[in-house]
Amino acid sequence: MKRSYLFVPGNRPERYAKALAAGADAVIIDLEDAVAPTDKGAARDALSGWLSSLPAGAPPVLVRINAAGTDWFDEDLALAGMANVAGVVLPKAESVDDIERLLAAGAPSVLPLIESALGFHHALELARAPKVERLLFGSIDFSVDIGMEETVESLQYFRSQLALVSRLAGIAAPVDGVTTVLDDAERILQDTRRARRDGFGGKLCIHPKQVAAVNAAFMPAADEIAWAERVLEAAAAAQGAAVAVDGRMVDRPVILKAQSIREEARMRQARG
């Protein structure tokens, strides 16, 4: 499962290769917020030309197109089915009809970006649409739309609901919004750890400096791994009998959690 999604402005093609080399699990070429209206066409053309020369073994490349209803949406649809586009990020996602238009244009997968009250209201419907890979949370725009301050406390309900919706829809865990600070690795690490505790499986990044901290935060911590190993060793030795680890009974849900942590740790270590 992808942990880090790195945005790169669509009108800065000289940064595309640097983004691919930053260590992110996926790169999002942004044609929406990062590009001024006067530069939309040139950015689209630059991306179209670059996609055909994408090097083998590169991280998946996603494209954040402009929102449905804007002057650029219809032209952006032409990118959906291009070679080397792994998926399309749909900003301000609110309607399954827009996802269907992307699929009709050839999008291999869609990642709806929940940025409005209406998008949140329709989140389960969006998550259950065909070829939706996972939901992304645009926490900054969402807070503006709903008219509230963007704080940990104010967003907690909405974050937990997106995790629940993703589970109900049977898709991958949602992706958390951006942290706007660039040079505070500890802040990024803490924000990402909180996202993981809330049931999120990835995080959006706005600078290559953020990627390493995000990837590290989605790796089980050393104490979690050690606990999982103790649980699994004790359960194996007990051979089905009741057993306690660290003063707590070990039952099937605890064993399943320990197995999940071990598998996740091994997977992350293999990927680096």
C-alpha cells in the first residue's frame, strides 16, 4: 500500500524527474491548484509529452486534473487514458457521474479528493464507485468549505469517518492531507503517526523533504514490532492454550493484530 504521494506542479516539468527520485511511493503531477489559469494548457502539453518518456521502474505517476465544472476539465480528460498514467486524482469530488466520465476516458483508477461538505456526504458512494483506489482527504479546503478552523480536534470526526467509509467500501485506507511546514521533520513525523493511528494508510506531500518522514511514520515502530514478536512467540508456544503477554490476555484479535504488524514491518523493510 502506498504511503507517500508527492505533488509536483504541472507547469514545472524540470521538477518531474526530481520528484520521481525523491523516494515517494507515487508522484502526483498537479494541474489544478499549483497551476495558474493562464498556464493550464502549457502544463497539460508538457505533461503529455513527458509521459511517453517515463523511465522504466519509476514510481506510479498520477495526475490531479482540474475539477469537474471548470473550464479545463474536459480537456484534462484526454490525459486519463494516456500511457504511464497510473490513476487520476479527482479534486473536489462530489459525484459518481464525474468518476464515470473519467473511466469512460480511460482512467485506470480514480482517487477522489474529499474537499467539501458535499463530497464528505457522498464519500461512501464515491468510495464504492468502480475503480476507485482510495479516498484522499483535502483537509485544508475541507475546513474552509465547512467554515471551521483546521485543528486536530475539529477534524477528528471527519477523519475517522473516512477511515470507516473506506473499510465499508472495501478499498485501501484513506490518504491524509498535507502538512504545510517543510523543514520540521518532527512535526511531519508526528502528523503522519497521528494519521496512521486514525486509520489512514498514506499521506500527501508537498515537498521532497517530507517524504522520508512520512515513509518512516508508516513503518511500525520498534516497540510495536517487538510486542508483535512476543505475542506471536507466546501464542505459538501455548499451542492454543490461554496465554498472557505483558500482563494482558492474548486472544485471536490480538494475534491477528500482531501478525499484521509483523507482515507490515517485513513489507516496508523489503521496500526500503
